[in-house]
Amino acid sequence: MSNVVERFLKYVKYDTRSDDESNTVPTTPGQMVLAKAIAEELKEIGLEEVTLNEKGYIYATLPANIDREVPTIGFIAHMDTSPDMTGTNVNPKIVENYDGEDIVLNEEKNIILSVKQFPELKNYIGKTLITTDGTTLLGADDKAGVAEIITAVEYLKNHPEIPHGKIRIGFTPDEEVGRGADHFDVKFFGADFAYTMDGGPIGELEYENFNAAGAKIIIKGRNVHPGTAKDKMINSILIANEYIALLPKEETPAHTEGYEGFYHLNNIKGDVETTILSYIIRDFDKATFEKRKETMQEFAQQLNQKYGEGTVTAEIKDQYYNMKEKVEPVKHIVDTAFKAMEEVGVTPIVKPIRGGTDGARLSYMGLPTPNIFGGGHNFHGRYEFIPTYAMEKAVDVILKIVELYTKR
């Protein structure tokens, strides 16, 4: 088993699910447990300036071994896993020489990784896959990225005959709840540019992402005994249904792709007195993004005119923006990654991220940071899997990027 695979299988055993209801940093204690283990590992490898701060951020340096000036390159990944599904007691299954058929993840519970539902499995016939046991997520998002970065810098450390400039690596907590860049010290990191190893299937290369906002629609009702409620009761749940119906039915995640944006209702909490709708708003185009936010406010006001001022309140907060604006002026960092993939036998797939990464916010903090594949599929759920060769190729891509910048 290759070093990167061994590392990955070790890291997924740590429960690092983040928690968007928590106000601590990191949001869960398990993230710090893994961070401490990784920091010790980096010291054992022989990296310098290994720093783990009280907020769970790790920084480390592989010093340059040449005396001419080359850019300082950063590589970044996140240690937490999604709160969407449990990451406790992850028990990976290894499927060698995959035959192209359905994979039984859990025979007792009849959980199947189905080729009909996930036809991309056919791309990996003959390869070794790592899957879940059907009861947890896997954690390739983004423990694969962590393993890939550490394996690459370890290789360079063990092969001093390979010339390279200064390399900085950084691992963050709480990316899955949108806080991964909150306390990232760009100045301390000191890289000229960076890459997040946080993409999906092999070949993905991304420097565009959604503009993103979160919205809470708070609906106030009036509760009266239902036996005497005529002309008195205002049921906030029913008004919430009206609000939901006002938004375009086809502009949801289930009906959009590519550069199409959406409104996504991802949580409802309510009773007659108060109902709260939690939405995320996404769009690549800044003007359309702003219009979506305006639309949500307009619909709130429309219902206030019907039921009374203050019945519906829309609280909308921006989360991150499209990194394209910050990456295009230094487009060589994308072009170099593209060339690196080609030179190691990977077909680059340049596509927009229908989501966000730490790199989106870091780009606006002064560190241009496009995103490179980690190799996994079906993140955040029981059907997650990753081909081992995709992780190995990701290591090759990191090493090739370093090589290309050293030769420039």
C-alpha cells in the first residue's frame, strides 16, 4: 500500500466532523486531536517551523534547497469533515481490482453503492477503490488532500537531490461550516500563492466558485386555541409555505448545473408562533447574485403587506465570493497546474466549483488559491468513495508543480 493511502486510512479514523451550531474554534474537539497528531508527524518528517495554534491551524515549512529566487508555494487542505453525516467509527472498505459491478457496502443493512445510481464507478474498473461501510461518510473531503500534501513534502524531504523553492503547507479546521479561513494568517503563511487540494474526481482544476450567502427567513405568527381561532390565529408555518412557493421551483440544486445558480432551502424549524427557514443562495455572476438577495427581501416585504409589517424578516449574510476575480491577474498559477497534470498523465478538467473552498476566501485575503482535485466522489455521505490511484496522482501533481516553478 502506498504512503498516501496508508496516511489517508489513518486520518479517517479520527472523528473530525465540524459543527455549525458551535461557537468554539475549532467547533469540535476531535479536530484538535487530529491536528496534534499531524503536527507531531510533520516534526518527525523533519519539516521546519511546525506551528499548531490554539485555534487548530497548522503551518509548516519545507525550506528551499536552492539559492536562486523562486516563488514560495503554499499547499492547503482542511482537516474537518462535513456535519451532514457522522464521521464516528469510520470503517473503510478496500475494493481491489474493481469489477464494474455494484458494491455491497453493508450487507446487514442492504446498503449498496449502485452503478445505476453512480455510473462514474465504471471509470474505475480494474482500480482499487476505498469506500465506506455504509454507516458513515469516508472523509476524503478533505483528509485525502491532507494525506496528499504531507506525502509530497515528505518525498521532497527524503530526496534532497530534487531542487525546489520554499514550500509552505497549511491545514485548517471548520472548512465544512464555512469558517476555515476565518483565522488563517495569510501574512504569517508567507506564500506568494497557494493551492487547495480539496477538489473532487481526478483531473479537476478550479479557479471559479459560487458567490455565496446565507439567509434566515424568520416568520412570526399568532397562536390562539384552534377552537376559537377564527380571524385571530396566524400560522407561521403556513406563511412559510407561501414564502417557499414564491421562489422559482426550477432554481434549486436538484434542477441546476454548470454556471446556473440557485436558492437552497436546507432547514426548517417551526411552530404556529415562529418558523425559521434557512437558505443558502449561490450564483457565479455577481450581479445575479445580488439580484437573488434582493428577491428574497422583496418576497418578505410582499408577505408583510399581506399579513402586517414585521411578520416576515429576511436576514441575509454574505459568506464568500467568486475567486476568479483574484486569480485571473496571476493566471500562471492555473496554467502551471494544468501543465503539471498533463505531464503526469492526468487530463485536466477545468470547471467551476459549485460550492466553495478555503481558497475562495483566501484569494480575497491576498493569497490567490485555486483548487486541485483530491480524487474523491460523493462527498458528505455514505456513498463516498475514492480510487487510490487518484490520490497517488495528486501527489505527482504537487511534485510536478514544484518542479515547474523551480525550472522557470
